[in-house]
Amino acid sequence: MKYRLLLLFFLFIISTVHAQPRLDSYEDAVYRDYIKSVRLHVNGLALTQPVAALGQMDALELSFDELDGRGTRYYYTVIHCDRHWQPTQELSQFDYLNGFREGEIRDYEISSGTYQDYLYYFLTIPNDEVKWSISGNYLLVVYESGYEDDPVLTRRFMVTEDKVKISTNVVRPAVVALDDTHQEIDFGIDTKDLNCNNPRAEFFPTLIQNGRWATAIQDIPPRMVTGTYLDYNYQGKIVFEGGKEFRNMDISSMIYRSEDVLDIEEYKEGFSTILRPAEPRARQSYLWRRDLNGMFVPYNRDYTHKIIPPDSLASTLNLVARFNYREQILHTDYSEVIVTLKMPDNLETPVYVVGGLTDWKMLPENRLTYDDRVGGYVGRLFLKQGYYNYGFAVSDPLGNPDFAFLEGNWYATENQYTLLTYFRPIGGQYDRLVGVITFDTYY
């Protein structure tokens, strides 16, 4: 009997070690149509890439809305990935997680005074339940209890050690043909605080533009190694399309029209927001305009016009803050948004609205269809009040969004770049992330 119990114990340990979700892809994705407005960023900083410092608690904040109103009990876990976003086969969750293997998302609020009812879920990680012990790439998986292999949503994030010093420089490409349309990034990495024997085989920098992993340049070899300094000053190799400043969509108010909005209609079922018709910009001159580099922020501008009840209790700072929180987060409604791209002819190819709001994918619900009556492409989105960046895209040969065809490129466009330095010493079990820097391009 004792041996049988011991065998069962060891089988339990083995199953626990290997029990983690097996997914088709390890990327940002939403797998339910009733899950909206998913965001993961540095806690308290809404316009940041999800990068956490190793050892920092409550570093990242996840939030999303559940529109079907079921009040589901959601659980989450994290999976360590290599620099190419595949699960690190050499590690079990015991190797990179302290505490529990999974946690429950216990914090949620119910919307109030909105046409579209929803539950607002939020979580900060790492926390007392789930916390990681090593650096690298991670995938956050949210699922219903008992259904780890059928995720509700997934989000990528990175955990970094501060072990290297990075310098960057943005220049116009050395290749004349790309001089007016692309941006070249030169950089250097000082590795003196790491024990590195073969830097050409152990360092793997990755550069991403505006958080888009589909266009990332990965595993960049150093051009030259001088002592502990790695030089990546190439001529025309580390180059990205410049793009144009993203289009803005300010639908933060259902009362007042922004410059992007043509009309707002209110029905018994909710709101309909009609954006001003847009035109292709590929052949238009470059025009600088402040943007969010493709990101979005849910935001309710209408709450500032409401009056706090004039009793003595509500005048306290605490209650004012609570009132603003409910107005800003829980009174923020959803609206149908009608988007139009004026085109004299049907391109005979699908056109999509793409940006952070679509996880940089061409989603069926964000596809535009040609309408002869309006002379252009028309689409209907369903979005939360807020401020959005987006662009019009068609598919490139690899099935990724191609912005250049409809938006064009210009070298002086302001973009955000994130340089991630991965380090895997010879014989190492996983890709350490030993340095991260985020910077903008300015000319």
C-alpha cells in the first residue's frame, strides 16, 4: 500500500511538471467574440510595452471586458518561451515559477449606466499567487477552469534583467532607394557585466517597431566585437518601413463630436458613431500629427461634464476619486463605429482596419467591403469609448498587414522601437533577456 501511494505521488508530480497549455500559436490573441478591449501594459502606464523588471511585484496590468455578462471565473497561467516565441522545452513550470502554477482573476466590476452591459476584469502580475523567477519571454494565458488548452485570450510579455548597456541611433538608410521611405537603426551593446565567452554565438538582439512582432528583425549578429562592446552599425541592414503617422479615432465622447467624427446617433439599443470619410495617403505628402504609435486607450470624456452630488461626504477627496473611477471605467460605453475609405474603384482585394485594437492582425470583424453607393470601402466596428490609432491595410504575400499600399511610407515618421537583448550562453537552458530599451524616432 505504501509503495502504491508513493507511485501515485510521483505520477502526480510528473503530471504537474508537464501540465501546461498546449496552444496552436503563442501570440497575442482573443478567442471569444464577447471578450473586448484587452490590454496588457506596465502597471499605471497605459502606453507602454509589456516589459517587467525581474523581481518587481505587480509590474504589469491586464484588463478586459466580458460582454455576455455571465460573470465567468477566469484563471490564468504563464508559459516561458524562447526568443522566437515557442515554449522553452528545457524548462518545466517549476523551473521558472515560484508559488502556484495558476491563479484566479478575482477582481472585476459591473458596468453601470451603459447600453452595453459588461464585466470589467483586471489583474496585476506577478503577485503572491503567480510569480516568475527568471527572465525571458512569457505568454499569459487566460482560460476557464479546467480548460487550459482552450484559452479565452493570450498575451505576450517580457521579463528583463538589467545586465547590459545599450546605445541606439536612428539614421536614414544608406541604400539610396530606401532613403525617403525607410528608417535604419544602429545600436551598440556593452556586455562587461556578463560572463560571455563567445558573443557572436550567445547574443541575439531583436528589434520591433510599434510592438509589431510580425515585422521584427531577430537574431541580429554583431558587425564587430571590440572587447566587451558589440557593434551593430550596419549599412542598410537593420531597416524598417517608415510608414505614416497613424490615423486617429477619437470616440471618447458620445455627446460631443471630435474632429474625426462626422455624426453620433443614439438609439434605444445604443450608439452609432460615423467617422469622417478617409482617403488613401500613399501618394499624399507626409504630415506630422501626434499619435499613439498604433495603440489605443479606453477613455470616457463625458464624465468630466457630470456633476458630483453636492453633499458634504461626496466633497471628500476619497469619494471624488471613487466617483471618477466609476465614471471613467464602468460608465464607459460601447458604440458601433462606421468607417469609410473613399476609393474610386474596387481594388478586388480585402481592406482591413488594423492596429493595436486588432492585435496587429487582419480580423474578419474589421474587414471593409466595397460599396458602390458611397464610392469606397465601408466597415462597422464595435469599440469602447476611447482614443484609437489605426491604419488601412491589405494583405502582403505572407498574409501579414501591408500598410504601404494605402498609407505610404516616409523616413521622418515618428515610430516607437523596442530593442530586446537575448543572451543564451553555450549550454544554457533558456534565452535570458538581459536588456531592453524603448525609444522613439525624431528627425
